[in-house]
Amino acid sequence: MTQERYEIALADLAQDIGLDGSALAQYEELVIDGVAIALSYEADEMGGSMQGACYVGTDPLSVDASSNLLRVLLQANTLGAPTLGATLGLQRSGRLVLSRREPLDAPPDRLARVWGELADASARWAIALEEGLETRAKELVHGEGN
């Protein structure tokens, strides 16, 4: 699958969720509940995929983040549920990012659900950042308080 198939998948997604397909193709961004999700085509061994990525919160992590906190963030990726299947990453700037890939042949309703889940996961982690990430992240990872 190619860039062309990605563009078709974007158009199908736009139609499914009631957006202007040309605008989605031009900007490659969805905003769901205030979370901006950047979409892109990713070539891979499976013939290509659609990747969605978004920031978590508005501020970078503290430069002196504890090793316990970093361990919890890595555990979140391993367990899957705390990130709703996305990958939690840390940019050089210190910003947390969530990203996920979906096959280009996924039905548009699945893509809509997946990007909604990504926005939801971002919002949960943003709240954890605001409330003190180390404590709240442990709750997200270990299912406490949910």
C-alpha cells in the first residue's frame, strides 16, 4: 500500500466522522476533545500504515525526573492498557508523546475509534501530569483509582 492508499483512508475516515475530506488531507490533523492528533503515512513491511501522534499535556517533564517515574512510563508501554494500546514516548524537549499505528486497510470506523482512544489516553496522562505524574502514573499503570 502506498501514499495513495493513505489518502484514500484519510478520505474514508473524514466521511465516516463527518469532516471535510480535503481539509483532513491538507492538514493531516484531527482535534478530538481538545487533543490535536497529527496523522501521517508510515511505510512499513506490511504495506504502509496510518500513524497518529499527540502531545500529552502542555509542559515538558522536569529535567530531573526520577528513575522511578521513568520506570513507570516504560511499564505503561509494556502493559498496553495504561496507554490504550499506544506507545508513550519522550521527546528530546522533554515532552511526552503518545503514538499509534493502524493498517491502512482498517475500516474507517475502527480508525475513528482508535484516534478517539488516543485522545482519551492523552487526556488521562495530561491529568496525571497536572496532579503529580509519579503518583498518578503509578495509578494508571497499576489500575489503582480508576
